[in-house]
Amino acid sequence: MDLLQAILQGVIVASTPLVFAAIGEVVAERSGVLNLGVEGMMIMGAIAGFAVTLDSGSYFAGVIAAALAGAAAATVFGLLTQYLMSNQVATGLALTIFGLGVAALIGQGYSGETTPPLPVLPIPLLSDIPFIGPILFAHDPLVYLSVILVFGVAWFLSRTRAGLILKAVGDNHDAAHAIGYRVVLVRMAAIAFGGASAGLGGAYLSIVQTPLWVENMTAGRGWIALAIVVFSAWRPARALMGAYLFGGVTLIQLHIQGLGVEIEAQYLSMLPYLVTIIVLAVISHDKARAKLNAPACLGRSFYASS
Amino acid sequence: MTAPRLELADVTKAFPGVIANDDVSFSVAPGEMHALLGENGAGKSTLVKMIYGVMRADAGVMRLDGEVYAPNRPSDARARGVGMVFQHFSLFEALTVGENVALGMNAADVGRDLNDQIVRVSDAYGLSLDPARTVGSLSVGERQRVEIVRCLLQNPRLLIMDEPTSVLTPQEVGDLFQTLRTLVSEGCSILYISHKLEEIRANCDRATVLRGGKVVGACDPSEATARSLAEMMVGMELALPAKSATNFGAERLTVKNLSLATDDPFGVELQDISFSVRAGEILGIAGVAGNGQGELLDALSGERKVSHAAIQLDQTPIGSLGPTARRAEGFCAAPEERLGHGAAPDMSLWENTVLSARSSQGMVRGGVLDLGAAKAFAGKVISAFDVRTSGADRHARTLSGGNLQKFIIGREILQQPKVLAISQPTWGVDAAAAAAIHRAIQELAAAGAAVLLISQDLDELMAVSTTFAVIAGGRLSTPQPTDSITVEEIGVLMGGAPDAAKAAS
Amino acid sequence: MIRLEPRNDVSPAMAYLAPALAVLVTAVAGAAIFAALGKDPVEAMRLFFIQPLGDWFSISEMIVKATPLILIAIGLSFGFRAGVWNIGAEGQFTLGALAGGATGLAFYDVAGLWVLPLMCIAGALAGMAWAAIPALLRTRFNANEILVTLMLSYVAVLLLSVLVHGPLKDPDGFNFPESRLFHDSAILPILLEGTRAHVGFLASLAAVAVAWFVLGRHIFGFQVKVMGQAPRAARFGGFIENKVIWSCLLLSGGLAGLAGVFEAAGPVGQLVPAIPVGYGFTAIIVAFLGRLQPIGILIAGFVMALTYIGGETAQIEMNLPSAITGVFQGMFLFSLLGIDVFARYRLKRIRSAAQAAEGAS
């Protein structure tokens, strides 16, 4: 396998946590909920996935635990913002602070441990395609799951009645309520999905990518996922693209370091954050278009006066 | 005798501090167009929301075709053949017509050929619609058609229409009644909510009048006079405001070739608007909602800046000044939306005077607020305009719509502006407060100010304004004396054909 | 069935009671966590909340921690009121420490009363410059300031690290990534002999007083309040949104930068990569716990400082992990946000229509 192939395959691995986190947030935001706690939900997923995988020896159990942990954290956010109508920005921040703390607390006993790598599952025939095959079709099952999730969400949003209701709730919650949809329930479901998905992203980080537990190991990926959602204009396929783009930046930075280029490692580590800022500015520049794409009720509390 | 289509017996609903419906009883016969008449705040909307299952009654029984009817949610109502067209449309701007229709139907009723059905039904009732268009790009009249088609696709037995004509041009109103009559002839009952007396007299079979949440009367509207209906509705004898004198002074407000691009994806662009208002003149601007009224008021108040010479006050250009500088020149404004635009809801009344009257009333010295001056001015507004509140420390949100409106208009008028621009000053305001607001506007004009009054209420404009123009599609028709204009002309102008009207006159 | 109904006026009693209740709820939940960890919850609570109040040294340490928290939170509170979400105070704090510290090192061994003020100015300006980036991007490019400020705080921490590994490294420091220790003229005077509490605390108190006046009596405070509650009304009132965004970000960046200098020239006394320890994030909680009110922030700053000191005590005496402080802080904010609802809404029992119909027939 040549270097370019290895790099591109690596990009997909490096991007997968972002894919999971971003697609979950796309669903939550499409329902009108701005959950800034992605970082907290990811780290909860990371520790839950790592701990359960290590203790049970089962990746499957670990992955399920990560999704449940992310969903549980998101549900706390949902209860506060949807039933107690707390400010979504502040509650999301609280979720991040809380999640980082709880994960560090649980992770105490797991520092330095490591899990064996998740086996690669090449897809027969497809993985034999020259060059592209190994890049796209020789990965672990979670990579496939992330891509299936993205296209599943795309299908759900554009083709199903439930997806239509979700978009309606995000566009105009008062009208949705007036014609009889349960705004809060729809949003709770979307929030929980977002949390489960972010949890999977965290688990991918801790049980596949590294694979070990380090405090604060998400290192801002949750926030980058939020930026990817803006970049994607709330469309699943574009979120996938955005995640691979950002994952690519992270990986290239590592490779440049590895090549021994004469530049301080810290400068290269800044790259993903700086790229995020620049992309955000470019994408948001056209105010009218940004307004048109964003779900109209994003971040607004819903109170049914009847 | 067959059972009534809908029967209400002693329906009651209370909110904290107010009983919205008190022992309401009436019935609607099959194939009847039944008017529910009442002022804003009489309890009409609450009542129909209970019939449609959006709210639940505290007490009382409803029957539909003789069977007990207690919908817990709108889908229950729809399943029983009750449809509703909302006053504030329950539409989703980012979605298509077809998607909007699908959302308003119960899942079981949505077939694969929904878009074909939409086209078929809309053609049958003369409501042309393209299912693939995004609702955000539709006019208000077209949006209402979406709501109606959504109901018709479910073959309703009872159709509730909540204030359907307040947003339509006279021609569109005519088309709407054509559609409704077709429906009634097919046996559908219609519960028609309105406070517009003429259209009820012309179209409805029976009327039930609500006041303060109670049924205060029932009649055959075609045999009642508009005046008797109005007095039943208001509960007192009406005195029409007298027109102010028509001797105007010098030109105070001059607008020349005003154009303004919109920053809202669904907004309207102002195109080449020119007019002038003289001292003592009240220029009324009519038009269907969403035709540039908001943009025009933003341009006049200074919230959006325009080219300097486009707006002139006493021949001095002010177009590129912001709101504060314009107020210093004597140009005040009051926007349509009271809560959140004309006033900050969670701030006290005196803080709300700081919002727009701080320079004229000397409330700020070297950046420091003079709380005494603000409270004194707020007190002055409250007493001069009879604002019902327990004091200037109360939050704006706690006032009723009419009282807050009196406060906002009072705040601007007591600054003794040379020019006042206001939008929808009596929207949702009770009759007594509306009369007080109209009187204040007329007194201000009589004292030598120029007033620009934007409203969707034609009756209000006919009663108060001295000069009349129509805004449609971001263009303004040529102003003409109010007493010389006819309803037909207004209709053509509101439909967006200013040149045709000019040619006709 | 029970539902929430909006109150006509925000309940003033609840507004003051909510933070106190939040502390209580957090304490109860915290006790449950300790019990789950197999520690004696009563003893843990005593170590956490009571022990630190018992001796002067602990109280002086609370002042050391409260100083940056209060200073940063005061700055943030203006932005949070106006709907300008600077959550990257950590970065501005770091830049302030870096610029202030570098200034001190540039005049190494130069005596003079002007050195400290110069460091403070440099630090505040650096914090403002760092906050000017999100201000520019928000006002010119419409870029979300939440994400930009946060991304920049990661960049700031890396920048500090690269500089203390390189140009600012102590030449006699055995290659440790640390600067020289600041000389006497570059060290903040101590407030109480024998403690680490420094004069920066007085600056925090001054910031509280000024903020109190500005919020209640100055047109800038008024502007900020209207902008946050009703942006359209603010525009109608002639206030310019972009100016408010700039002012709020520069103000919070400047104060965070100043807090950074205080930290470097106070308890730390040199530049090390670990200067940013999360004050910038904890200050967000302080701002909310203090209800965005200056006096409230003063109190909340001490409550949060208590969780640091108490957390340290609990770590040492009960062998608890250091993460316990973060857990407590997150729970604080959660319970406050949750309890807050009762200041704006009240509980009411309602009957469903079906029940009502049965009752009537």
C-alpha cells in the first residue's frame, strides 16, 4: 500500500468521530434544538465505550454503552431545555463541563489501559478495486456504520413522514403544535439521537482510533462537529464531506510533523482550529443564505400556551 | 329534526386571571354558514381552539352530529371531519405546498398521489396552487389557499375559519366566499369567525355574538344592521370619530424615490416610493400584509438607513441618519409589533421610555441615566393616555395589548414630534382604546404635525386618514384625498396594479 | 396532570432563592455521588463546603481563586446579557498572561513602579486583541462567536506552550518549558502577609462596583440589557448591534486578559504552559450562578472558589479524583438552570378534556 493510499485511509479513520457527532447534531438542529454539549456527550461516549469494552471484552457491548451514555447525557440536556425551558446555549455549556468532569471521574481507573484494535472488515469484491478499494472498503464496522447513518438520516429527512414532521417542528414550532404535533416529544427524540450519535463518535476515538483512555481526549472535536453542521447547511451528505475535510486537516498536520518539517509541533496542532474558524467565516459570510438554510426555530424555547 | 352539526353546551375555559369562555352554548346546523362575532379578546379564538382540539375545555359538553365530541388533539378533530383554517397560518415556510398539506392531514389519509389530489381539489374550488412551490415564496392569499386545500382534502363536515379575510384584498375576499358557498351547498357547515360586520351580513346564515367570553346574543345577520351588530359586540353605543380639518400647512415629510433592498429572504423590496405629508395631514397607507409595510416603517424610523436625500423632514435630508438622530430632528415612529419591537417586554415602563424618548426628555447626562426624569415621563404618559397599570415599574409584558399600545403611542406623541409614522396602531386593541388612539393621532395632526398611518384595517383608514394610498409589492400608489376614493379602486390598488388605477382615475 | 404556566412578573423572591436552591441541590446530588464512590457523604460534604471556611489560609486561597473568576465573569456577564456568547475567555486569559508576562520578562531586573502597570496594560490589550478576532468575524462575516472564541482558546493554549518551549524559556532552566521567575518589580504586591492573596483582588472588587453602576445607571448597561432581551426594540431605540458586539467582546477580553496577567504575576510568578487551568470556563458558571448581576457574581465567585479549595481538600484527605471539581461545577450550572424555570413559571394542576367532560355529565 503506498503512502497516499495510507493517508486517505487514515483520513477516513480520523474523520469518523466527527461524522458521528456532526450527523447527530444535524438531526437535533433540524428539529430546532441547538445542543452545544456535543463535546460533553462525546467524552461520555468515549469513557463508557472504553470502560465497557475493556471490562466485558465485547466491542459490541462497548459501542452500545457509548451510545446509551451519549443519549443519557443528551436527555439531561433535553429535560432541562424542553421541559424546564432553560437557555439552550447555557445548558449546552453545562453539559460539556459536566461531561468532561464525569468522564474524568469514571476514567480514573482506566488511565494507561488499552484495548486491542477493532478488526478490519473488508467488504468482499469492493475492497479489491485497485487503489480506491482499500481506501473506502477495508475498514472496521464502525466506519461503515457512520456512513450508513449519514445516508439513513438523509433518507429519513427527505423521504419519511417522521422526517417531515421533524423538519416542520424545526421550522415553525407554533404551527406544528397548532396542527397537533408533539413538539417537545419530537425534539426529545432528536436530542437523544444526537447524543447517541455523539457517544458513538467518542467511542470510536477511545476504542478504535487511539485506542486508550486519556482525560479530555476529545480535544475540541465536539466543537468542530458543531462548526461542520454550520458548514453543511444542515444537510447530511454535506456534513459527511465536511467531516472528512476536517479529519483530513487533522491528519495532514500529523503527517507533516512525522516528516520532520522544521516547524514547531504546536503550530501544526493549531491548524484544525484555525481552519475551522476560516471555514466558518467563509460559510457564514452570506447572511441571507445562512438565514435561509438554518432551521427557523433553532435555539428557541417552545412553550405551548395551550 | 336532525341533530345539529355542532352543538356546544355550557363550555367554559379559564386562564390565570381571566375567564376566556363562560358557559358558552350555541349550535351550527348542517350546511349552515354560522358567524361567530366578537371583538378582539372576546374569547372567539379560545373557543375555536377547543373545538379543534388544540385546547381542552375546563367544563361543558360538545356534540358533533349528536355524538359526544371531546377531541384531545387536532388529529382527533380531523378524524371526526372537523377542519380549521387559522388566522395566523400554521404553515412551514421552508417546506413545499405538498409537504405542508401532508403535515396537516392525518397520516392514514395521505396517499401517494397527494400532489395530484391537491391540483384536482384546488382546481375544483378555484384555488390554483402548485404543490412543488416553497410556501415561503407564496403571497398571503396563496398561503391561505394552502390551508383551505389542506382542509378540503379531508372532506370536512365542519370547517372553522378564523378571521380569514383580514389579510386579503377585496377581490380575494370575493373569491373566498365563492369557494365557501360551494362548500355549503355540498352540505358542509362553516363556523366563520370575524369582527367584520359587512361580510358577515352579506354571507352568513346565522350569527352568535360573544362579549367578554359570554354569548350575548344571536341573530340573523342579514336582517340586523351593521350598527346593531356592532353595538351588541361592543356593548355600548358607538361614536364615530370626526374627520379633522382638511386645511393643510407646509410639507413636513418628503419622501423621494425611496428604494430599499430587503435583508429577509422572504421580504419585499421597496421600489421608488415618493410621497409627501403636510402639516395637519394624516396619510393612510393601506395594503395586504407583507407588501413592504414593515420595510417602509424601518426606512422611516431609521432602523434601516437609505440614501440621504430620499427622506426629508421640513426640507432637511435625514435619510442616512439613525433612529436617535431622526428623533432629535422631531421624527418619531411606532412599529407594528408592540412586544419586542416597540417595547422591550421584560423591562419596566419607565425603562421603555428610555428606549425612544431619552434625548428629547433629557434622560441621559454624560452617559448616566436620570432615573427621575424617565419615571416622571413614564408617569406623564400613563396619566395622559389613561394607561391602566399599577405603575411605571411594571414590565411592559404585563400590560394588555390595548394599554401597551396606548403607552407606546403616548410615549411618541408626548415628545411632540413634527412627523409621526405609525403602523397598525389598533391591531388587537379594544374599541375604547382604539377610539382614544385615533383621537390622539388626530389631535397631533391638528396641532401641526404630519402623520403617516400604515394599517390593514380599511375601516380605520377611512375613518382617520385625510389622504389615502396603497402599498403593494413594495410600490406605493399616488396619494389621493380619502373621501374621493372608492372601495373598487382600493381593491384594484391592493391587488398590485397602481398604474391601472391611475389610468382609470 | 401538572403543567407550567408563565408568571406575569418574574418572581423576585425566586430570582434570589434559585442560586441558593441550586447550591442545595448540588450538595445533595454530590453526596449521592460520594456515596456511590464508597465515601462517607457527610464527611465529604464537610470537607468540601465547611472545612475551607475554617482557617485563614484557606480563605486567602479562596481569594486567590475568586480573583480571576470574578474579574472574568464580570466581563462575560455584559456579553451574556446582550446575547454575545464569548465562551473563549480561557484563550483571552492565556493571551493576557502571555503578553503581560513577556512584558515583565522584557524588562527583566529593571526596577520601577511602572513595570507592573505596563504589564497589566499589555495583558489587557492582548486579551482585547484576541477577542477582537471573533468580534470582527461576527460583525463582518456573520461567523458564530461561540465557535470562534472557543477555537481560539485552543490556539491560545498552544501558542503559550510553543513560546515557553522556545523564545521565553529560562536560559538557566535545564531546558524545562518555563520562563524565568519574574523579578520583584514584576510581582503583584501581597494583600495579606504570609498568603498568596494579591492586590488583583482589589481590581476585581473595583470591577464589581463599576459594573454595578454601569448596569443600573449607565446608558451602556441599558443598551446591553435591551439588546439581549429584545434586539428589534434595541434597533428601534437607535442602538447599533455591531457596536454592542464589539464593546462586549473587547470588555470581556480585556478583563480576562487582565486576570491572566494577575495570575502570572501573582500566584504563579512566571510563565508556564499550565497557567490556563480553566478559570475562563468556570467563570461562565460564575456569571450564571451570579445571575449576571455584579454583586451576585462576587458571591458566586467565592462559592466556585470554594469548590476548588474543597475539591483539593477532599482529594487529599479522602483520596478523591481531581475531576470531582468539574463534576460539581457542571451540576451547579445544571441545577441553577433547571431551578430558574420556577422564577418564570409556576406549577399548575390541570384536568384533561375527557376528565372535564366526565365531570360535567
